Amino acid sequence: MLNLINQITNQKITPISFGRKPITIGNLSGLKEDVFVKTAKTTSKTVQTKIADFEYKKRICKDIGLSCVSVDKLDSIVGPNELTKIVSKNNNNRAFYIPGEKPSGMEDVQDSYFLENVLNGEFGASFHNHTIHSDGKLTVVELLDQATEYADIRHSKTGKPFYLGITDHNTIEGCKEAVKIIAANPEKYKNLKVVLGSEITVKEEKINNVKLNKSRKLHILTLGLNPFDKDLNSFISFLTATVNKTKINYSHFINKNMYKNNPMRPKTISLEYLVDRLSNQKDLKFSFAHPDYPDIRKDISEEQDPYNAIEKIIHFFKKTTQNKGLYTESYYNAYFDDVALDKKMHQTIEDATNKTHLSKAGAIDTHGDNIFYTGINK
Ligand SMILES: [Zn+2]
Ligand SMILES: [Zn+2]
């Protein structure tokens, strides 16, 4: 743990080594929570609603060309029921979603956590993270390795797994890679639970009665997707197909095919279009990433109340996604500067989330090389 403590003290943003080998658990106790898979194994043909997770994994297995007799190889992939259950169970558990509180006086600084929730193993889920498939720095292997190292430690302290989301901007390529890696070596990832997702950009010209002085970008997390689904892939291809190749810096992309499909320059679509277009993806849930990023004050006219505007936008999210709307990122640590300091705004987001019967959840939204820090360059 020495390295970790040094890193906390020095606020370095480098991959954490915990300074000891991953702990061998010895049996599969970490998987006992996965009641849906267990149910599916024992009562396979009957309880349709309870086996949704089993069916989800079975579809992934089939689409990837794995044997579908058993979905054990995908025990670490989180199905829609498990996701909903975990989110609702931890609705009021802020520590579950954040690595630690920022020291007083440093609330406006990015990547300055005490990491106390990491040290005690309470940090349980980070549903929103980026890899080199969009604008992150970690490869999928590195992301999974770091998360697994922590998951093993968390499991040894609490008996519980660690939940990790892969949500690159407007692409699902990282999710495909993750499924293949996990299916090839499921034992290694037994304490890790991976949520397959994407962070889709939508743009709104008008949001109910919030007067925008320019269109507002919303980042929508689509969680519990099947990255091998044909129709989902054709939607992503449409979204990221680009004709303008000249003005973009591609240096961080891992392969040149992204010249043709650029996740950082998606087509302009609305939330209504997104929800409608993906209505055939039955397992998919929509969540509202960082409701106040970009700072709402930049998009509304001066005479408007920003708190009231955020509240209305959360209502708009719920109204548009309806029963597929899962949570807002009420526990979001990557805000910086004025937004990070605006306690009233954070409270407004929590209150509006409660009022609309969405859940409160959160994530690190890492773009850097460490799962406990945001690594966003301002
Ligand atoms: Zn975002
Ligand atoms: Zn993000």
C-alpha cells in the first residue's frame, strides 16, 4: 500500500501499483451475488423476467461465436437486472461511487482525492470510463488490469466485487475488446464486474422552457449494451461516419480506420432520436452523465436561473427516456473550478434526481492513465 499512499500524498497521476500481489480468493464466493445467472442455470426455461441477465449474456455469446451452453465465461459481464439492482441499492451511498473526498480548500482542483474509500474498499463502482478507443489514455487491457487489481483487494476486504463501466465516446469498440479478453480468462476477472456501455453525445436546440442561447451538448450513458449487436453497430457507424478528415488531430487514435469513423465528431442527434433509435435494444438503460458539464451558465441567457435550468433539463431527461432512464451522475468528482465549488448546484442535481425518481450514481470518468483519477486536461 506504500506506493498508493505516496501517490495520494504526491497527487501523481500514474498507474497505481498496490505493492503486493493480487490476493487469491480460493473459491468463487465473489460470484454468489450473481443470483440471476444462478436462477437461470437452475430454472432455465421458466422465469423469463428473472433470467433477463442470462438471456443478455447468451445473446452476447451467440453474437461473438462462443459456445452458448453456459454463459459462465461472461460471469463478469453485468446484465441489465444486476445493474438496476446495484444502482438502486446504492442510491444514497456516495462513498460507493467516489474514491474519496477532496481535501478542504482543494475542492476546485481536479484529481485531488484522499482516496479513503479506496483504502477501506468502500469504493465499489465506477460506471463511466474512457480508453484509447475514444479520448482516454488507457488501453482496455490496462483498464481491466488496474480495475482487477483493485477488485481483488476490495473483495478481500469486503467480500464484494468492483463494478467498472467502459463508456467511450460514441463507440463500442472497447466493449468488444473487453468481452473477448474476459471470456478468454474468466477466472482472472472473478472479482470484477464490467458494465458495457457508451457515452453518446446528443445536442438540444431547445429544452422545454429553458431558453438556450446556443445548443447544449448532453452526454448520455447507454449502459448494458450488446457490443456485437448488428443494428447497434450500424447505428454507431452512422453516428461516427465522418467526411471531414482534414481538421482533426488523430494522433491518439489506435488505428487509422478511425479516420473513417471518428467517435469524437459524431453526427448531431437529439436525445429523443437516440432513445427512439435504440428502442429495439431491450436491455439498454440511459443515464445522464455530469449534468452540469459544460457549465450551464455558458449555454443560457443571463437572466435565467442556472439551478432552475438544470432542474428542468433533468426533468427533460426523465420525460424523454421514461422507464429506460436509470440515473444521473449526482456523485461526480470530475467537475472543476466554479462548478466543482457550487454546492447549491450539486444539491439541485440530487434534488431533481430524487424528484424525477431517477437514481443517483457516479463514476470517475477517467480519461487518464489511472482508474482513481479523472486525468482530464483542462
Ligand atoms: Zn462526458
Ligand atoms: Zn466521459
